[in-house]
Amino acid sequence: MSLLVPPRRPSREILDETDLAPEEMARSLADLELVNEVFGSARLLGRRLERHEKLAGGRRSTVLDVGAGSGTVSTSLAAHLERAGVEARVIATDLQWRHLAVGRARTGGRELPAAAADVFNLPFPARSVDWVVSTLFVHHFSPEENVRLLGELARVARRGLLLLDLRRHRLPLFVISLAGRMAFKSRVSVEDGVASVRQAYTREEAQAFVARALPGARVKSVFPFRLLISYP
């Protein structure tokens, strides 16, 4: 392991706790929305899906966004696909219904298909959606859990998976420790941001559990310090 890549340190993030105060939860979710906006998470996923969908001949697709938090990436992804002329329905899922409720409140109640769901036991039939996507989600789980996770996502997906996450490195750890204190609204976001980087995977580590779960799936490094798991 390089000196620039610290050992992985698994931990539970504060935003995952069900007893986090609603006001603090909302501020932390807003910080996550900022991170995804700055890094262009919805744009990256949207461009990938746009290429696939245009090759598919323009039929309407269903995209399931798991671990969606407040659902802002889901909303932005749907908007991106619409602008690109791709007809798609994006559904947001998260284990905590109150995360989804925060997002709906911020949009003034604008309709976003959403459901509270356990990602290890999704309430969807086999091959019932076209694509499954996620952002900043895979690092929450151990390699063994991710093998199960990928198997469940592949069960419901007809066409494929696109999972975007962090890549562990000392530079983003330094940046989040310093810049997070100035940019984030919530102290939870600073602590969770550091914890997220520390428990993120390297490309080689991710490829190891991905190969066990979905032979043929790929793990690609994406700027800046992110990984994209794609299948097929």
C-alpha cells in the first residue's frame, strides 16, 4: 500500500443514525447535496446512461437510485436525461424515509417517485428496473456486504448498474478535513466526510469484491478521487 493511501478504517457514519436530530440531519443532507453538485455526480451518471439509452433505441427506461438520501441526485439525473431527450423514470430509495422527506420538502412537494427500502432486500421483482445507480454509498459496507449488495442490485436490474463512490487517498482526506470546516453547514458532515474517505476503497480493493459478486463488472478510477463500478 502506498504511503498516500492509508489503511481502511470502517466506521458508522452519524447521518446513518435514526435518532439524529431532524435539524442536524437536514443540514448534513444539504452538505451532501453540495458535494454531489460540485463533483457533478448526476451529470456523470446522466452522460453514461444517455449513451446507453440512445443506443437502446429510445424506449422509456426506469432508473433506481439506491441510498439516495434526500433524492437530489435522483431529481438532477431525471432532469439531465430529459434535457438529453431520454425518456426515463427515476425512483429514489433510501433506508430512512425522513431523508427522502427532507428532499421533497425542499422541492415544495414536487413529485419524485420514492420509497423507503432496505437495499439488501429491495421490494422490487427480479429485472423490474432497467438501471440501478448510486452515489457515495458503497463505502458504507464491508467487502462481504458489498458482495450481497451487488447481487441484490443485479437481481432487480435488467440492463446494468452504475455505482459512483469515493476512492481512499490522503489528499481528499486532507481536503475534507480542512475545506469541510469552512464549507459545510453541519459538524456531522465534517466528521462523516472524514469517516467516508477513511473507509472508502481503492480500485484494487473494490475490484476484488466486485469480481466475486459480478464477474465481468468493471471498476474505473474517476476524477477527482472517485470510483465507478459498472455492470455489464
